Amino acid sequence: MTPEVVFSFSKYFDDSPAFCTIYPRFDAMRKTVVLYGIALAALTALLKFIEYRFFVYDLSLEFYLGIVAVLFTGLGVWAGLRLTRRKAVIATPDFKRDEPELERRGISKREYEVLELIAQGLSNQEIAEKLFVSLNTVKTHSSNLFMKLEVRRRTEAIRRAKELRLLP
């Protein structure tokens, strides 16, 4: 008897309140995926209908290609606008940094500055230029931060710092 293999997203995505606070856009992403799926199904049905109409009526091929081009141009404009719009970042005005946690973890002021700049999405080179230090110094501060926050990547460091209320 062979065991049944079941694939579950719960291994990767958790619907717990903690997960939803860390990844608040997960529900919006799920909605977007469903919307794209419906749009793709509708376009496929439309293309099949046009293909059927092509066989029933003897219209020129350029007419059908023009319809398809207009549809995909509209889809491209819509997707481009949706993907390139600016996202509003809402900072909580009542955020208070957990100073005792900073001291307990031994994070220096300079390391905290590097952490803030990492959270802003700056590269090591950009952080070095902004703080007027060498690239190796930024790398050293980053590795010290990762060790103190017990993480291995920049994204994990940001997530962990938010969990510890070090970053808004």
C-alpha cells in the first residue's frame, strides 16, 4: 500500500494572525492570483470564440490579429499600471523602539543605522556612501547584526527586527 501524497500550502503559508501581521498583503496576493486566473480563462474563451468565428465567417486574418493585438495591448497597459504604481507605506505614529531589547542584544547605534538603511532597501554600497564608511565596514556591521539577531539574510533581519519592535 503506497502512502497518499498530499500537497499543502500550509507548510509554506500559515493563516495564523502572526503570519498575517508579518505578511499583510498575502490575502491581496491571493485575490490578485485568482483575478489573473479568471482574466486568463476569459481571454482564452474569447480567443477560442474568435477562432470558431474565423472558421464560420470568412473575414481577413488581419482583422482577428488586430482584435488580439488590441486585447493584449489593453492587458499589458493594465498590468503595467498595476505593477508599477507606488505603494503607500503607512508608518504607525505610536511606534516606540524597544530600547531594552537593543541593549540586551548589544546592537550599537551604527549597527542600528545600518539596519534602518537595510530596511529601506539600500544595497551595501549605497549604505556605505550614505554613512561615509567603506563597503567592508558596512559588511562587518551587517554580519554583526545578523549574528545578534540570529538570522542569515537581510530580509530575515528586517522581519526579526520588526518582531522585536526594533523597526516600525
